[in-house]
Amino acid sequence: MPAISVGKVLVTGANGFIAAWTVNAFLDAGFAVRGTVRSVAKAEHLKKTFGSYGDKFEYIVVPNIEEDGAFDEAVQGIDAVVHTATPVNLTAQDPAELIDPSLKGTMTLLRAAAGQRSVKRVVYLSSCATVIGDVPSEPRTYDETSWNEDDILEVQEKGRNAHQLAKYRASKIFAEKRAWEFYEENKVSLSWDLAVVNPPLVIGPVHHHVGEGIESLNASNQLLFAALTKGEYTIVPHWWIDARDLAHSLVLSATNPAAAGQRLLVAAGPYKWEDFAAAACKISTKTVPPPSSYDPMNVVYNPTCNNVKTNKLLGMVYRYSKEDTVRDVLQEWESHGWL
């Protein structure tokens, strides 16, 4: 099935946390990259960051990914697409405020790719939000076939009164399912095949532009900052991955023929916030150690992620341990004066 080994890759939302590392990974792998940004101003940091690659990196402005034809120009002459751009809004009242933009952004991209015969592979970045909702109270194993149906039901039953995270996760579920539907309905006539990548909590050092304050960090790294510097564990944990490993998995998903038509669950492993805190306090005295009740020898991780199929199919090796990631983010925060 189609895949690429050379050529030009379109990375949508290129100035984002995950996307910037993805651009870097493809450039390092020898590809040319075109990144989409919402404005010229948002491309300035990328131009400096990837300046050493010369004309291997270029950008194109796509102000609103929800508009019909938004990506039509961006996909011209492209060999593969990695779609990371997605509207994020965790203050929505009506679930449609999240679901509709997510669906529209996905469909504008897929329709544009469908009209460009040079495209051989579309990699759609989804989320483990489509795999698991609230962490179950009893042991349960999830894999590439698992779907989060609970948040769909909550949104359908409660509407505006649904939990904010349920609204967000439902938007990811609807968008991924629509992507699969579009692919199945049209794959006979498409020049490309589809691979969907589902990561869990994504943390790590940043490659995109951040401001002077910690509030300019992306949401997942802000959660990590609160855990390591304040001892605040604000969401129930399940699995995690370093952003650099996720970027590597996206390259593999674009270049591996076996990824065609696959749902790919990429996760380095389970975590507790205390795991990261324990690693941090061995590196810096400016972090908050885990509670004294934390015993790393008796940690029970629930639920279980079984992604053996994905790892074997991609040949995926996770290069960053919890200790590696914590070390690198602490060094970065120190350089910004945030510690």
C-alpha cells in the first residue's frame, strides 16, 4: 500500500507543541516539509528554528481550517500529510462548539487531500481520548480496537450539562470516526491511504515558540509543571509519551507501508504523577517530592494499555524514559527562569 520514502510532507498546525517536533523529525529524516500556520507572525519562530534546513522547510498561511477549501493550496505537490491541527476549547457550553469545528477541520483537510493525486499517505493525529474516557475503577486492558463510547453517551444524554472533558473527548471521537468513514467510503478512488495515530498524555521539552511565562506552555506541560513544582496532580493518569517519541511515530506512520488503514496506539507506558515527581526531586531541589505514602515498588497501574500490535507494526522503540523527559523539561524550565 502507498507510503513515502522521499518527498514533501505537509504538517498542519506546524507551530504547535506536537507539530513542531513533527516538523523537526521529518526534516531530520531527509524530507522537505511544508507547515501550515494561521498567520505570518506565527511562522517567525519556525523560520528561525528550522533555518539551517534551508529551502527544505517552507510554510503556508491557512487562517481558518474550518473554511471550505482551506487546505486546497497547501496540499498541492505534497506526498504525505500529517494532520495535527485541531481546534481546542475547554470552555464550551454547547458540545457542538467543540464537535462542529473538530469535524469541519478534519473534513476540509481530507477533502483537499482527496483532490491531490500526489498524496500517498495521510496520517491523522487523533488521541487516546477516543480510546479511553474516565479511568475505570477496576482493572481493564485497552488496545487498538477499543473505543470510548462513554463520553458519546454522556454528551448525547446531558448536552450542555455534560462534563467539559466529556465534550472535548466526544469531539475527538466524532472527528476520528468521520475520518475513518470518509476513507472507507472513498478509498477506491483515493491516491492515498489513511493511518490514525492515538497518543495519550504528551509531555516533554518544547520546540515551538513559548512566551516569558509558564502560562505560555501547552496544556499538558502545564499539568506537569504543576505536579513537579506544586505537588498538584490535577487529572487522573493513565498512559504517557514524550513528544519526541510521538513525532518519531508519525514519521514511521507515514513511511511504513504496513501502517496503511491502521489505528495506531502509541504510548510509552503507564504513569502516576508521583513517578515524575520522584524522578524530578533526584535532579532538582526546586521540585516537590511525591507524598511519603508513595512506594515505587508497589505502584499499581490501572488501566493497562496493550499496544504490542502498534509497536511491532511500526518497529516503534520508545527512546525517552520518564527520567529522560523530566531531566530535559527541568533543564528547559531552569533556562527560562521558571524554577
